[in-house]
Amino acid sequence: MVIQALLIAIIMFLTKFLDWGFFNIQIRPIWIGPLVGLALGDLREGVLMGAAIEAVFLGTFSVGGSVPSDVASAGVFGTAFGILLGKGTSAAVALSIPIGLLAVLLFNLIAGVFFNFVVDFEDRAVANHNDKLFTAAHYFAIIFYPTVYAIMAFVIMMVGVEPVKSLMDSMPGFVNNALTAMSAALPALGMAILVNSMWDKQLIPFFFIGFILAAYLNLGTMPIAVLGAAIAVYYVLTDFSKRKNNKNNPSGPATGDTGKTGSKEMEDFLS
């Protein structure tokens, strides 16, 4: 168990290091799940659980310092507990929700207490024109943040699996059935949150087209995704052509510069 806990701690460190320390890349559960599954010797379950947890948190993301839920911790611990407890995807999804909310408390503690001291320390280093001290403090914060989460992950995996397993085994049948039903409904909630954040009246036809293709024509995820990508490309190119034709440019591009002008217009359109 020590090796497994250590591997989970390393995965947690990498996810937090990439999130806040290196390029600000937020590693989602769909990537975390297979890594945890590989570390625990069950890649298939890791892929399935990671995808299920990703569906729940599909519309959840942090903006600046606002963190509604710790998606990375939810993905790591939800998948790990789901595999180690042998309860399947329903347990992984059900556990990921409270874990994500509880992990935010640790984030608030680090960001609200520790990082305030670091920022003050760096401000004084800048005021004193001490670039080396500022850089050292910055790198220390980058390493300290994921290290705290890694230690938390190691401790929880060492002491928390058996109590959670005893709790899950002691639950009556109707509670487990409720968790299964909830795990099936939560992905719909994640999709609703995502749609709510990007909803536009022009998307209504595509929403119902996708629903009909999946619910009534029984098309799989991949055919629908390919069809949606083709429609998106067609829409982008058509809209770009309309914008280009309607652009008021009396003088027109100089001879020989048409390709460069079109390329520049495409870059402006896509940006």
C-alpha cells in the first residue's frame, strides 16, 4: 500500500505543479483517471472513472483565484477510492463531489495564508531590487503548493481507504442504489453547467440535433463528435467568407498581396 500511496502522491504533485506552477495547465479528470488507474494496476477502470468524473465537472473551472471545486483532487481521490474499494464508477463519482469541495478548504488555507506572506516577501524583495531573492521565493512557492497536496494525498491513501471501505460496506442497499442513480444523473448536471456558461440562441438547433442523434438514432459518441466537428468547420469557414465579402475595403489589396491579406484576415477572425 505504501507504493500505491506514493504513486498517488506523485500524480497529485504533478497535477498541482502543472496547474499553478508550470504553464498553468489544468489537468482534468479525464487525464487523471487513466494515470491513477495505471498506478493502481487497473487502467480500464481508471479510464472509465476518469471519464465519468470529467462528465460531472465538465462545466466547472477556476477563474483567477476563484475555485468552486478542486477538480484535480476530485479526479485523483475519486478514481483511487473507486478502484481500491471495488465499488465501480458510481462510488467514484459519488465520492468525487464532496472530495472536490473539501479540497477547496486546503486551497483557501494555502492561498489565503501562505501565499499572502510570500507576496509580501516578494514585494519587499522587489523594493530592495533583490532579483535573486524574489526568484528564490517564487520557485519556493511553486514547489511548496503541490508538495502540500502530495503529502495530503499520501496520508489519505495510507489511513483513509479502510475507513471509507467500512463506511461503504455498512451502507444499506437503498443508499447504494441512490448513489448509483445519483452517479447517472450528475453527468447531466455537469453538461447543464457547461451549456449554461456558453449558451446562445444559435446553439439551440445543434443541441437538439445532438440529443436526437444520441437518444433516437443510437449513434455513438465518436460519430456525433466527427459530425459536430465537420459542422463547426463548415460554419467557421462560411462565416469567415461572409465577413470577408462584407468588409468595406474600397481600395482592395495590392496585387500579389492577396494571400497575405487573406491569411491576416483569417488570423484576426480566429483570434
